[in-house]
Amino acid sequence: MLEAQLEPYTRLRENMSKRDRSLREKVVALEEAVSFVQDGMKVGIGGSTMSRTPMALIWELIRQRRKNLSCSRCIISTDGDLLFGSGASDHIITSWFAQGILWGLSKVMRHHVETQGKNYEEWSHMGVGMRFRAGSMGVPFLPMRAMLGSDVMKQRPEAKPVNCPFTGEKLLLVPALNPDVALIHVQRCDAYGNAQIDGLQFMDIDLALAANRVILTTERIVSNDQIRRAPDQTKIPFFCVDAVVEVPYGSAPHECFGLYEPMMKHMGSYVAQVNADPVDGMREYLERYFYEPKSWNEYLALIGMEELLEASQRGRSIYND
Amino acid sequence: MTDAQRYTATEILAILSSRQLRDGQVVFAGVGIPLLAATLAQRLRCPGLTILFEGGVVGAFVEPGKLPPSTNDQRCTKRANMVLGSADVLLLLQRGYVDIGFMGGAQIDQYGNLNSSFIGDPAAPKTRLPGTGGGNDISSLTNMIVAMKHEKRRFVENVDFITSPGFIRGGESRRESGLPMGGMFRVITELAVFGFDERTRRMKVLALNPGVTREEVQDNTGFKLDFEEDVALTEPPTNDELQTLRLLDPERLFTA
């Protein structure tokens, strides 16, 4: 079981050697980009909580009726609800799973875990981080000092408490996590996939390096010249990236640093609807916002001009003195 | 009587928590009351307080009226000194740069263990709670202050599930579990301020909040409490504290 989860190093390297890592343009449409994600795959999700969530990619995966995805994210918010509620995922690896602290417990998560047998696999926040980092380093595990002594550790036979060979101290070894595909949303990148992230980067760099494929959505595609004028801002190198999609407001209704804050009216009404009825409320929400719109822009129109503008005003104000 | 109406339970929670912090400390704060209390301390008494958030923020200086809805939102970065990756800011705890971890709690026990994962049997839970987030990391690696509501169902003899470790089963059990550093330092509620016995590691009352009796604290607690020999009486919130707090959270996002 555990062996099946950990990719042997030789297979990781074989997968890498087969990837086309040349400097080439990778811009595709949203529908095409998610073809890298097949049913049953391990999918790593960038951002954290309500920030830089790759919502447009999740939206498209759900529209294309993907199934049995094993998803991982450092902290998961309404995207976790939607992945469970749509049937796209039955297994979510994360450290915290609710819509947001303002709304208490997620009734959607509770329904699927308590009565539908779906798996919320809980690690500490650092535990998720060390798993992505080990994956990014090409080693099978990393040692850490948290989780020891807790029941979080006891629930995780995948993690191994050991005595340090140098000092004899107790340490916890956590296994590498190398997702089949990572979904990451950024503020800007070029057509090759050199990605610049403003503000909080969360675990996205480790996630991009660990994954066997990376799909980027970006608020805008800029020229390679523009990237080269500020290479210190580039956080993900092009050779990690397999597809680039330009999707303005690609995290809506969540936030994207410097551009828009969470769309709290939409979030509030979403939470009220799905927590009142995690089955029918979710089905109606998915129908209205995910399956019926013909395009991402149509979805944004449903969230509404006023809410997008208001979220943008708050988002940009981070740069005000 | 009239004094109790000057402030809400969450306001006194935030104010008493903020009083536990000292200028110059590095504090790792969770969202809600901890974020608010750390920011309050920074504005009132501790201008040199360095606040860290798990989203990757070092040296936060949150704006009044613009409290972030989580510790992973852009508002957390306003006027900060630095942003890091989330794993890297958590690793600062492991290296030992952090003086105090500061969190809320859903359920706590006599040894200061916190549960935010399961009510009932984890194999067939009555309620699946949101989980640890950075809580387990913070409480495993540094000295903790917990601010939480005081209810009998939240103060239980032994938690159903140890999400964030306190002193585990008391005595030396935390150290023996592989956690040689840190541990529960203070628990703050709307009724009292608690510490932990040096030897047994059980929770004990250090100070009573204004107008609160020993019986009231015991009656709202699901295990037998010890009391410090000279239980102190906490000074009520000052006008300055209340005014500054209300400026920080005018919409009562976290102090309703």
C-alpha cells in the first residue's frame, strides 16, 4: 500500500527524462490543459485556503467529470467541498479542511467523511510541507520534529517514528509526495511557463518541483523579455511546466494577491446554501455555477460585476501606502 | 455587574491574552482571537513584537478594520518585514526562533492537549472537525498560549483525540514522546487564567477574571481543577484596551 504511494526513484527519473523540458510555447485552452489529469491520479493543488486557489482548473476538471482523484493541498477550503461534492475526488490529503474560520465547520466535508466513506487524510501543516519538499528534493522522506506524541501521527502509518542514527533522538520520517499533476495559479508567466508569484508563495515551489506534470493558470501571459527584466521574481522555472492557460480571475471566488481579495458575498451565500443542505444545496450550486455556464467568463458573470469590482478594489489596495 | 456589560466574553479573552505577551518576543499566531490579541499587544505595549503567520508572514502589522479572514490571505502581509513559503515559516519553529505560539482551541484537557480533529471515535466519528492546520506544529515546537471559550464540554478530562499536544499524559510524557521543547504555558478564558504544574503538568488556576468565583470556574470545567495558593484577581480591561481592540475589529469579526 505504502510502496504503491511512494514512487521509486528510478521511475521518478524515467518520468522526468520522458518530459519535453525544452524551451517551447505551451499555451493551451482550459479544456485542453486538464487532459493531463486522468481519473484516479494524484493531484497537488497550489495556493492555500482562500488564496491563489487554481479554481478555474478545478472548475474544468469537475465539468469534465473526472473521478477518483487523490488531491493534496496544504490547507483546503471550498475547493475541497467542491471536489468531494461533485464526486471528482474521494481522497483529500491536507492539514485543515473547512470553508474558512468565519463559517465554522464544513457540512459538506462532514457529510462526505462521516456518512459517505470519503477519506480526509490529515497531516500537520509542516507535515504536508515536508512531504512536498521531499518530493521536490528527489528523496523518499524527510525527518521532522512535529506530529510526534499526537494522535495525528497515530492515524498515519505512512509516517515512521525513528531514532536518529546520529543523536538517538526521536524523529518522525514523512514520505515524499510526488503528485502526478500539480495545478497552480499565478499572477503572471510567459508562454514557456516561467512563473512569477506576488505575495505569499505557500508551498507552490516545492509542489511544482515535486510533481510529474504542472498545469499553470495565470492572470496574464507576459513576454519572455518582461520575465527576464525581473528574474528574481520568477518562482517556478519553465522546465517544470507542461501547460499554460491565461485565465483572468482564475481563483474566483477566492483571492489572488494584489489583484482581488475573496468575494465574500459569493462565499457567504455558497456556504449558507451548501451547509443548509450538503447534498441538494451542493448539486444546485454545481449545476448553476459549474455545469451550466458555457465558459469561465460566463461563470464570472454569474458571480457578478459588482462583486468582482469590489474584490478587485480591495485586492489592489494592498499596494496602497 | 455593570463592569461585565462593558465588554463581551471574546473581548476580555482577547485583552487578557494580549497581556501575556512581552515586547521583543517572536509570536506565531493563529487566526481569530490570537491574531487580534497579538495585534492589540503590538499597538498598546509591545511595538517590538514580531508576529508570524503560517501563510509565510514574518513581522506582520495588521491594519485596523482590515483583519484577514485567515492567516493565508494577502491582508496578513501588509507592512510585514518578509514573506516566506509556508513550510519555511513553520520550520522557524523547529529551529527555535519562536518564543510563543498563540492559538484558539475547540477542546482542551487537564494536560493542555487540544483536539480539533474528531468528536467521538476517529474510525467512525460523530463529528469530523477541520483538523490541525499549523496547530500541531506550533504546539509541538514552542511554548503555547491558548485563548478559548470556557464551557464544560470544551474543558474535558481527556480529549477524544490529541491533535495539538500539550503535556500528553502529564509528568515527563511529552519529553518521552520526542517533544523535548515547549509545551503549554497559559490558557486564557473568559473566566480565568491558567498555568500548568511544573511536576504533574496538570492545569491550575493562576488568576480569576473580574467578578468570577472559584466555584464558577470549577462548575464550568469537566475535570477537577487545582488552584494556585494565592490565586490572583485579574485587573478588568482598561478603556484604552477596549477602545484599541474595537478599532482593530470594528465589524466584530472575531469579537462578537
